[in-house]
Amino acid sequence: MDGRGLLPGGIAEALEQGSVVVTGNQRAARAIRRGWDRRNRALGLASWSPAAVTSWDAWLANMWQRLLVEGHVTSMMLNHSQEQVVWRTILEADDELASLRTVDTLAAMAADAWRLVCSYDGRLNLQAAIGNSDTRSFQRWARTFERLCEAEGFVAQAQLEDTLREEVEREAARSGFFGVIADRVVLVGFDQMTPSQSRLVEALHSTGIQVEELRLNFPAQRRFLVEAADGQEELFLAARWVRRFLEENTGATIAVIVPALEKERREIDRVFREVLAPELEDIRADDHVGPYEFSLGSTLRETPLVAAAFDLLRWSNEPLPLERVSALLLSPYFAMSSGERSARAEFDAFELRKARVLRPEISLRGLVEMMDGSKRRAKFPQVLGTLRAMQRVAGRLQGLDERSHAEWAEKMREFLMTAAWGSGGGDTSVEFQTQRKWESALDEVATLDFDGVAVDYAQALEALERVARLTMFAPESREAPVQVMGPLEAAGSTFDAVWFLHAGELDWPMPAVGSSLLPWHLQRELEMPGTDPTLDSERAQRITERIAASAGSIVFSYAKESSEGNQRPSPLLTGIGLETVKAAEFVESESQRTIVELEDIADAAQVQAPPDRVIRGGAKVLELQAACGFRAFAEKRLWATELESIEPGMDARESGTALHKALEIFWDEVKTQDNLRSMTMEERDEALIWCVARALKKTAEASATDWDKAYVEVQRERLRRLLSGWLELELERRLPFEVKLSEKEFKDVRVGPLRLSVRMDRVDVVEGGEVLIDYKTGSASPNDWLTQRPTAPQLPLYAILSQADQLQGVAFGLVKAGKDRGLQGYAASDGVLPKPTRLKEAATLEAQVERWREVLVRLAEEFYSGDARVSPKTYPGTCAHCGQRIFCRLNVSLLEEDDEQEDGSVAEVSRG
């Protein structure tokens, strides 16, 4: 073996002869360099020169650098960020754009339009072109841009090809100048060159440099066109075929080519993970070790490490949203040590998320004060020390005036170092590469000092964010056997096999779009993409033919039914020798799957009874057992709970607690309806204000900012209004009453074999006995008590614990705004409740209490005996908001409304 087969076509020969290989994209350049190294190792060479392979953009930059070093040019080439600054400066000075909040997006559009004009030799024709108001505005901006660049000695990257061509033509008489770079240049992976590229190539020819284009052609053995029923079947079919190909061809390379890859990436990743690397389903698995990788990167701003950096830098200057502070506390990239990880998570879950005040954002100082006052303070000394150090550095930053971008970049590095940014991430290869890219972004921000304008910290941070959003980041290739890429990225590379997804007429070719800032007839005259369907189709045809000639095994596939309707194969596939097969035939011939017979196991396991002591949770234990035995077991025997989401201010439970407390305090003082009637409106409001203030005392004490105090005041007024309306209803009750008990806790009561601790909201004494009241601030119905699996069994529980001959009524006290508020429940006689609900089956309240006793004792016995079957009361309604769905292995994809069963049983609950 001579090793030449490890490089496509005549590339090895070109490199051996000392040629420079220039590729259409960076991916092809990297692939050829790796192939050159593998080839030389296979030949047994001990050492060799690196392959002279570079992408087109890097090649232009090298040529410009050579001219600059030799003193032939003195102009400054703008990088992308500097060019954006120039365009933004021009747009911000335009009075017609004064109403725009930001011109960033428009500046990017203008830069793209200028790139098109320069690439298609349209600079001379632009100003004379006739267009609409938008195109006239761009013509004005472009004229200003050219004048500014000429006056300042700037060269935009879009103009680099034309500028180099002009320099080449001037230097043509100096024979050999460009020959120092290479006597022969081989172009690889260019589907079509733009006019400016072609003119530069022609100019290089005039200097004696030989420039040739090499077309790669891999003889295909078989080429298939596969029709799938829909996109999901198409994707799974491709994944199974790829897996089989890899199993049968060790060391093979496969390209999965996808138009509009950025839209499909997540779904492709999900399916490939399931089929090609199911071991990566483990949440602890490293995502960067699988058999496939995406060549398409993401913006640097979107990477978790850099997102944490921006949160920290913004925190130094202003408060952060509460959810971002929570994310930082849990982030491995912020001063994280293994010893404090759990304590930080506990603080986040049980203190930061439990804050009673409406604090949508929190400052560095605010978090330091919260953690200083935490009972867990001794468990996280490192992060607390780091926060204090950050606070000191942030104080110095806020006192600085305007400075250069370079100075601010150094200050940002200092602050991130103080914050121990990235120190706990594990130093993986991807994190190392991300940090290097971050440093490059900071260096690029420093180049924004080219115009000599000083900025403040917020402006420098905004500039850094723009750079990070414009910077694409993709980890260095692991040379995974399966490469997922777009059609253009595959140019200049060959593979053992290629699968082209979404080759239907609605997906391929992708529509070419021109620029809305350029006159249409100018774009049409210059034959820009998106202006002539025939030319666009010819371009796409060349790409299709190039892909069809890039591997030995080729498969094109399409979904007969897409989101946009039914479709046929793309017309571009005609004439490239595809053998059409149905999906079912292709599966049978290419990727047979083994059918595994499933075994049903009865879920009747029982566990040891709980110890003979009071079980925390009270009526909630019986409520959960009624909903689902497994949920009750998980939450009340295993104490498995889900992390509560962050809600600014008091959540529903805390608001309900404050309402209960205010009513408790009020009735402890007033006691009877007669006393309530004797109070004037002013006296009642004064009493309510006092009760509400005491109920919100802890919340008020937790207030640290003016925002907190304003929120507490709003809560006071809301509760006062709500309770004032409720007391009006209390005055309308026909039978006089006295509040006997309010928020009374019974710490050890028996319900069957269980010992529970319960708290009764309120017990009223009326003529003939007692009325049990349970306050609710949301929706509730007494009918919830009448099934064999009651939804809200608190009042039935209180009822069976009371004296039967004294019970006159049980009712929800719906304390809320709107027409549904009031007392709703069952009464033993008329007048006990304003509008009692009629009992459906039991003739009397006493008989209903006995039925409740049977139901609740049975639920208590089930819980005590360890009946932990997955048996939701109504499927999927009961499961929709259950925090134990992963634990019980419920297949959540089957949560469909029409699967609810009225009898409370579930015939088939799929578990995976």
C-alpha cells in the first residue's frame, strides 16, 4: 500500500510537487491536512513537511500579510468587528434611523449587501442603479463607507479580493514576487467562483503562477433514492443504515448531508444518539465521545462556559435576573468546588428560591447579604469569599471613567479571574478550546480601538457580546466516523459513504435569497443568487453532482409527506443514476432489526410497613395515595421531590399561608359574628390592616431594597381587599357563629393503621354543633370528596375525626376574588351554610361521614402495607404534573387526553 488512497484524487501528487492547495472551506482544508499526515504515516515516513493546504479566506489573508510585510501596501484591513463598527457609526449618524433602538441588525445587513456588491463586481454600478427608499438609503451608506475607508486607509474584507487583484496587476512586472508563495496553486471544493474570485485568479495567471482547479470524482458503486413516509421515518432509516454500514466497514467515513442543518440539528442529534450511541442517553455521559459529530458550530455566545462569563461580567455592573443567579450558583464554571456543590444547591433550592419578596433580580451585594445570613453559611466559605472579592473588584470597576477597549478587556479578565470563572469545569478539551476562543474574542475587542474612541464599561461589554455573537465556535474535529454537515461544507471532501437527507422537491434546492438593500435589477444584472431561477438551479445541480461523486456508496432520501405537504423527489436528482427503492425494501435489504419479545411483569410488589410513629404530611399522604400509590410511596416514604421552579415574589403556597395567618389573627381577636357585626367599616379595615401586617411580618423583615418594600406594600393592600370582601360574606351567614378553633394542629391522630399530624383551618360553633371550614384560594369543589379516590380529602379527614353528633357542616372557604367565592360544602340542616351542595348518594351528612371513614381507612391501609403500584387515578390527567414520572418510568409520550378512564383504573400504562 502506497498510502495515496488516503487522499482524494490528485491532491497527493499536487502536494508532492510543492503546490499550494486552496480549498473552498476550512473543513476541507483540515480534512486534507489530516489525510496527508495519515498517508505519510502509512508510507512509514519518520518526518515530513506539513501539507501546504489552506482555505480561500486564509490564503487571501496570507497574501495580504505578505504585501504588508514587504511594504507594498499600507492600508489597514478591517476585521469583521471593526467593519461592523464602521457601518454602525454610519447608520447611527443617519437622521432617518433615529427611531431605531439599535442599528446592529441593520449594520449586519449592510455589511452582507456590501459583500455581495464587491463579490459580483457591482461597486461601479451601484450608485447609478434605480431602486426604492431602502436601496437608496444603502447607496448613500455605501458611498459614505467607501469615502470613510479611503480617507482612513481602511480595506474591508469584502474588498480584499479586488484590492489584491489590483496589487497583483501592479506587481506583475516584478517577476517572481508572488512565485515566492507558490509557483502552482490547486483549487479544490469550489462549486462556482464569484466574479471577484475569478478576476483574482486571472491576475495571478498574469504573474506566471499556475492556478488549476481539481475536480474530485469518487467512482460510486451503487446510488440509491429512498422514499420514506415522513421525516421521522426518513431520519431513523438513515441512522440505522449508518450504523449497519459502520458495523460492516470498520474505519469507514460517512457523511450525512442535510440542507438547512441548523433547523434539524436537535432532532438529528436525538435520533442518532438513540440509534448510534444509546450509551450517551446517560445524563453523566460526555457528549463529545460519540461516533458522530456536527461540523456546524454554534455562536461563541451560546456556549455554556461563555454564557456564564457574560453573566458574571454583567453582574459586576448591574443586578442579574434571579434565574441567572440561580444558574450561576449551580454552574461548574463559577468558583465551583466539589465540597461546596451540594451546599450551593441546597441554598439555591431552599433559600434563594424561597425568598418571599418580589425580587426579579439580585445584585452581588444582595446575594452576599443573603448568604451571610444563611444557616448554611459554614458550608460554602469558598464561594462566599469569592463573592466578596468580586464585590470589591466590581466597586472599583464602577468608579472608572471611559477607557479604551483594550483596557476594559484586561479589566474583564481580572474580574473573571477573581470570580474563579471556569475553574471547576473539569478542564475538558472542549472547555479548553472554548477558553482559547474566548481569549481571541477579548483580543478582537481590543482591536476596536482603531478609531481612538474611548468607551465606558457597559459599551465595552456590549461590544464583546457582539463579537461573541458573530464568532462561530465548533470544537476541533474528533475525526468521528460519521460527519453531519451541510451541502456546502462537504465541498472538497470524499467519503466512503454519503447519505443526503431531505432530497425532496420542497427541501432541495434550498431557496436562494438576495439582499433587500440592493436594487433588484442590479442583482439580476450581476447574476447574484436568488435573482434567476435557471442560474440558481444550475448552481444547485453542480452541488448535487459533486455530492453524488464524493463517495463509493450514495443514498439520497426524501419524505413523501412533509410539513409543507406531499412531495416528490427533487428534479435535481434526475440524470445522476439513482436506483429508486421504497423505505420498507431498503430496511429489509440494508438494516434488518431483531424483534425482541416483551415480557409483562405484574407490578404488585409490596414493601415493609412504615415505623410506628407520626408520619409527616397529614392529609397529603391520603391525597397522594388516592392519586397514585407509587406517587405516595415515592414522596412520603422515599422523600423524592422535584426542584421547585423560581417564581418572583410569594408563590401560591406562601400567599395562602399569609392569608391563613391573617384570618387566624383576626378571628382570635374578634371571635364571633356578633362582634364582627358590631364593628364599623373603619374599625374592620383597621383590624384587617393590623392582621395583614402581622401575617406579612417575616416577608417585610426580609425586604432589603425599595423594590422589596413596594412589593410588600402591594401584598398588604391585596390581602386587605381580599379579606374585606370575604368578611362581607361572613356577615351574610344566617346562623350566628363563634370561631372555636383557628389553625389548630392535632399532632397525633389515628386513621386506620396510620398516625398523622393534621391542622384544621377553622371550626365554627353554630346552633346544634360545629362547622368545619378549610380555606382555599384557588378552585375547589365538594364533589371531589365523593369518589373512592378523593382529590382533596382534608375535610373528610377532619370530619371523621370530629364528634359525629356535633357535626353540622363541612365546607371549603373559597377566599378569592370573583363570583365563586364563599362557603361551598355539605350541611346537616338548612341555614348552616348559605348555599349547601346536595349530597348525591348518602341521605344524611352523618351517613356520608361513615362512607368517608371507609374510604380513608382503606387508603391508609394501602399506604401502610406498601401498595406502591403505578396506578394513576385518571390517566393522563393525574400524571401531567407529577414529579415522579421519570422515577416510575412512565412513557410520557402517551399522555393523551382521550386516555383518561372514568373508573379510576388504568388498563395499560406503558413504561419504558
